[in-house]
Amino acid sequence: MSLAASPNSLAPQDVNQFFSSVRSRTLELVKPLSAEDMMLQSMEDASPAKWHLAHTTWFFEEFILRPNLPGYTSPDERFAVLFNSYYVQAGPRHARDRRGLISRPGLDAVLDYRRHVEDALIDLLATGRPEICALTELGCHHEMQHQELLVTDLLHGLSFNPLLPAYKDPEPFPVTEAPALEFQRFDEGLTGIGHDGSGFAFDCESPRHRLFQPAFQIANRAVTNRDWIEFMEDGGYETPELWLMDGWAVRERENWDSPLYWWQQDGEWWSYTLRGPQPVALDAPVVHVSYYEADAHARWAGARLPTEAEHEIAFRDTPIEGNFADRNQFRPLPGHGTWGDVWEWTQSAFSPYPGFKPSAGAIGEYNGKFMINQMVLRGGSCATPRAQMRPSYRTFFYPHQRWQMLGLRLAKDI
């Protein structure tokens, strides 16, 4: 198996505990939701919470139980069609934009499906087979990615409700100011980036490779809402010279004049969040901005977006501590440092590292076939589980997308 850079990163007994904790966390995330909430699908890019519950279960069934547990029987063979996402080699799939129409099986049946697969997989893990442990660890990281999608997809779906309901109880923001914007210099040199082989990693983080990095500067914090409002008030959304051509076309077509979920009320900017409507916290990192907006802001600020190599070089020795999903805030907070709060756009296209080879079979479709027309982000967000993070972790989105927890940090040439 080559999907994980280090397939045996956890001992068998630790994989079992990891599996149980990840599965429990997903159920914890849906506890505040009604069955109706879990049917919401507001756009093709988003999926209903109930589908996330079922798809992550199908992943363990399809890639671990069916090939490795003799006599395994699914509760319903038709689930393979309903809950396959994009694995062409695994068979036919229900249309992505119609997942919200899958009212049956009902929620109880999906929860029974989860328990059925969990019981079977725990029995299989008891054999201690290294390849089963490695695939289970991969499935857990896959499910954590869907935990992040679950809450951000939900935010998008709930945002269309005129009642602006809250997923979590509203809480005031902590009174913390953003640090003054400063730039740290990094000298040129030959260095390596990519996963170092210790612990789990997705295939797209490897192979580790050398590159020559010119000298650069990178900001000590993310761009804040206060910074963004200054950009807006200076005509940032009305100045085509700041924008890439494709970005300006999207801005005009979509009538963008502020980040997603923002509106002005009584002279103050507000935003819809998973804690309901809240005044925009001026010193928190700006969130829900596309690559196009981030790139325009950086140009307006006399800077640029960092490359993903610059981001990794700058922060690979910084302890991974921050506002991740484990804190249950689900919103960026003032006082941002290096990790968490918002994913940070880079100017790097999501493409294979030199020497990259996807795994054989359907599981090789995990990342490789998406290496076109998307941009890399680094650093994790307030919806990312802490256990997912490592300096080499790359996520990726299309440049027009905004519904994820997407922000930016500035960089400069020297």
C-alpha cells in the first residue's frame, strides 16, 4: 500500500482505539442535528450530514471488509451505489448533486449500517494484520476529512434558512487583539519538503524532494477581518486591476462585494456562523474568501500569497497548536498564530510532487485524479481535527470556492 507514506505508523492496539475515537467523534458532531438537518444539500459541492455518515462507513466496507473478511455481508448491497463518492473503479455511483434526495434509507438505517460495519471491522482488527491496520488508519483520516466537510457543508445549508439557526450556542468572542503585522525573513537555500516518513500521511504529501528556495518573507499572522474591511473600503471589490481575469469574471457574475456569509446591518458588518449570526470580530482571521479574492487582497496590500513550499519551510518547526475542531469553536478566533483557525491559500497549484505514483486500484483515486485546476492550502482550520495536522499536509480547493474555512497569509519577495 502506498497511499500512506508510513503505513505502519500506529501499533494494532492503537489503531483500534483510534478507529473507535474517530467514529465516536462523528456521531458527536451530529448530535445537535435533527433528521431534517441531516438531509440538507445546498449545492453540488456540499453533501448532507446523513450521506457523510454513510459514505465514511462505505469506505471501510468497500476497501477493507469486502476484500479481507471472508463471508462478510453488507446490510444492503445497494448502499454501494448510494454512498460511493467518486471511486469509478469501485462501481456505479448516485449523482453527486442529488444526495439530498436520498430520504431512504432513513437515519436509523444509516446508524445501523455504521454499527454493522464497526462490529465487523473490530473483529478483523483483532487479527493484527499490518495491512488491515494501515487501511483502517487511512479510513480514519478519511473520516476526519469528512468531519470537516460535514460541519462546513452544514453551515452552507443552514445559511439559507431565514431564521439563521445556530448549530452551537452563541458565545461572545474573546477579547484578544491581533498582533501587529510583521514579516519574517527566510534566506535562500537548498531544502527538502514533503512528508518525512514518520507517522501517517496521504499519498499526495510524498515523495519528499529537494528544491532550491529563493529568499522570502512571510507574515506572522493571517489577514484579519479588520484588514479585509480596509481592502473593501478602498474599493478592492471594484478595482479590476487587482484581480486575475478569471477571478474578476466570477466576481462580476456572482456579485461578490464581501466574504461569503457577510452583510451590513446598522453600519456594522455581521456574519452567519455555526453559532448563528454574530458581529464580525475585527481581529479574527478573515474566512470564507476564495483564491481569487485572496490573490486580489495580497496584490492590494503590496504583497503576494506564499507558495506551499514557503509555508512549509516557515512553519515546519513551529509546534502544531491552535484553534482546531477539537476545541469545538468552529469559528476563527482573534489572536491567531500559525496553525488552525483558517486554511491559508497558497499560490501553488495542486499537482504531483516529483516521482509521485498513485496506488493501484480504486483506492489510488483518493488524490491523484484531482491534481488539476485546484490550489493548495496549508495550516488547518477551526473545522480540522488536530490529529490530521502535520507540516506536510496539503488540502486543495478550486479557486472560486468559498464555503470552506478559507483565509490567507501574506508573503513577499526579497
